[in-house]
Amino acid sequence: PLPTVDSMPTIQQVEETLRSALEAEDVSVVDISGDCGSSFEVSVVSKQFEGKALLARHRLVNGALAGMMGDIHALSIKGAKTPAQAAAQ
């Protein structure tokens, strides 16, 4: 069965989950599905990314959202930066 709109994660839920799980300093979440909660674009700044390759950083983001991924159709990770990388831009 298809999930109902009520079961779809909200921008706030995705943001709070990423902030909490990754101890993120900055999180940006955009619902690119048109407010139905099935597709998100995220950018995260976290100390947990230090010393990790991009693939490992993306795995951390996906892992943080693992409990929601059954309801999320698409996740686009636009940024996974350390605080130093974010400050340099």
C-alpha cells in the first residue's frame, strides 16, 4: 500500500533528526516534492564529518534518517561539510 500524506516526514522532523543524530551545527532541509514529504534536499554541517570521505559522510546522513527512509522517496544530499569547510565558503 502507498503511504498516506499523514505518514510522510515533515521538514521539521527531518531537520530535528539530522541535528540530533549528527550533532549538526547547521542543517538545511528543502521539500522538493512540493510539500508532500516524499523528496528532500539536505545540507548538513557537522563535526562528525571531520576526517571522513564524502561517501562516509553521506552514509552518516542516510543512517541518521534510516527510520524515515521507508517514507522518503528521494533524498538529495547537497552538502555534508565540516564546520571548517562551511566557514571557509
